[in-house]
Amino acid sequence: MRRRTLLAAAGATLAAPSLARAQAWPAQPVRLVIGFAPGGPTDVYGRLFADRLGRALGQPVVIENKAGAAGIIGSTGVARAKPDGYTLVFGTGSTQALYPSMTDKPDYDVLKDFTYIAHVGGGPAAFMGNLAQPDSLKGLLDAARAKPGTLSYGSPGAGTLLHLTTERLKAAVGGVDMTHVPYRGSGPAMTDLLAGQIALVATTLGVALPFHASGKARLLAVATAQRTALAPDVPTVSETLGGVPFEAVLWHCLAGPAGLPPEVVARLAAAVRETMNDPALLKTLAEQGIVPVSDSTPDSTVAFVRGEVERWAPIVKAAGVRME
């Protein structure tokens, strides 16, 4: 009896540190890296998400904007961070799906160098024109075709999903000669659009809506299957293309470095489920045109990312976009 008691006590002692780690995490604020400048769609969604996630975790989730290289700088830093759960990334389709097809020597492997927690959805792509340009996407594209190389468009950066979405649009209308101007996020691109420095911006519906409502810029088209109730007067890109299907979503996911402890992954996954089923957050996201995903798991997120890498590879190749 005494031997069994001692063995049980020893087992409990060995298990205690692991249990304590699981219960203690997080014991300090969590850093959430966003690879783009403030004011853009990833930053806007990331801040809403971080605020609610922090409440679910019982610790602040602090945003760190590390803009540059289409979000790659921020994701690279997280891939190389200590796998303790205190450094995470709000990844995008640009950083986690398009990047592998754009370079022969990527700074990270999107599947091997990250621990995926959740796919949390995102916002549909949208195109905005400045007030000096034609008041329709077709009209603007016709103007660009009439004067090749005279008009320019902005994106959150070369190699971003929104950049590739615009290249898809140009190809879908038979090719249009417009100069691409890459920025460090959608916020700076919108600033130049309003100032008349560029003719067109590829952004998301949520970012575009306030400018459309105020009349400071024109929301020309949205890359959704049907018109959105948030702007029913705005046609879809498919309508502009005469019915050709054209949809694009700037999706987001939560991930950390490879090798996150299983107990940390489980804690984060549970907190994300709580966050993405919060009625107040879902209401705010709907008002901003963001379509959430509330039921993802770490495994389903890995499968989703793998599928997106495969889906975008031929599109990247056809567009000839490279990052060296």
C-alpha cells in the first residue's frame, strides 16, 4: 500500500509542471504581429480580433505592425520567434498562400514553419476609383485601354492578394496597361487615391465603405458573387465582366511559430472559438463587410492553407509576379 502511495505521489509530482504550464499560460501579454501598416483591412480586422481574443485569454493581445514586403517581414519574424505562444501572426492569403509561388528561395515554409490555430475569414476585395476618374469600373478600364500606361493603381504591396486580384482583373478584360504602385498597406494607398495620385485602389469592402458613404472616393465594384446589402448600388466585378465569375476574399488566420506546445494550441483554439462566436464582434464584423469563420480548428486551418497555396499557384504564375 505504501509503495502504491509513493508511486502515485511521484507521478503527480512529474505531471504537475506540465499541468501548471497549461494553467499558467498566458502569464503575460501576447504579441500579435500584423505585416501591414495601420489603417488597412488586415490591421482593422486584426485589432477587432485582438481586443476580443485578449478578453478570452485573460491577458492583453498587443498589436505590432511590421509592414513591408507584402507582409513577409512580419511573418518571417514570427516563424523565427520562440515557440512559447507569446508571439503570433495575423496571417493573410498573401503571406501564407501566395508567397511560396513568388520566389524560389522563400524565407519560410508556410506549412512547416508555423503552427496554425484558426482560419477566421476576411473581407471581399473591392475596387475604388478617385473622383476624377470615370464613375464605373468598366469606364475606368476603358480609359486605361485608350491611353496605355497613363493610369496607375495601388495595392497594399507587390505580391499581395489584392495586387494579384487586380492583375486577374486586367487579364480578364483582355489586358490593360496600368502601372502598379505598391504601398506598405491599404491605408497609404487610400491616402494617395484621395489625393488623386493614383486612379484605382484594390482594397476590401470594409475599408472602402466609409469613403464610399462620405463621397470622398467611388466604390466601383466588389468581388462577390452577388451585390452586397451594405452597398446595393455597387455592381459586382462579375457584372462588369459580363457575367464571368470573379470572387476574391482577403482571408486571415492566426498562427504561431512551429513547435507551439499542445496545451498552448488548445488554449488558443478555445479562445478563438469564444472570440469568433461573440455576438457583439460578429455584429461589428458584419457592419464592416467582413465574413467570419467561426468553426475552424487547427487541423482544418492547415488543410485550408494547403488548398489555398495550390489554388493560387497557377494564378501567380500566369500573372508573372515574382519576389526576389
